[in-house]
Amino acid sequence: MGWGALLAIFAFCPIGLLLVLGLQVINPRSAKAWFRPSWHLNPFNFRQPLQFFHLGAYVCLAQALVVLARLAVSPVSFYVEALVPLVMATGILLGLQLVTLVFGAKIEHRA
């Protein structure tokens, strides 16, 4: 894997999230209004899809910190694939911000 693949992953995450959540906007099982991502809401309430992707982004971020910390203390040399979780986390968090801008009418600004 090279740096171009990392760039592709970073670009795909927000666009893919926008497409997936765009389908959820028209899904009749989805809540009428979505809450902004919050640690106080259930991430497994599938009527509120932003919560699940928010959790997923932070899981990827935690994985990235562990992988990079392990690389820092081990004799293994740096490899590009170690940055995949970090790139995915930042792409998903950026995608969540993009979703709140594009589908702002669907977002409830209190939780």
C-alpha cells in the first residue's frame, strides 16, 4: 500500500458516508430528525445513524493510537498501512461534519 491508497481511503470515507447517510434520509424507518453525534446517546439506535458512525470513527482513532504507539516502542520500522486507521477516523469525522452541513434540515441541534 502506498500514499496514494491512503489518499484514496481518506477521500472515499466522507463521500461514502454522505452517500450511505443520504439513503438514510429517505428511509422511512429513520428518525424524523437526527441528533448531532453525542457520547450521551445510544450508538446502536439505528434510527439515529450519526451516532453509530461517530462511535466507529473513535474506535478507528483508538486503534490508530495503539498501532502508532506500538510502532514507537518496537523495533519494527514504520509502514504506511499503520496510518490506515488514522486516515479512516479523520475521514469519517470529516464525513460526519459534511453530513451535518448537507442534511442540516434533518439535524436536531440538541441532544
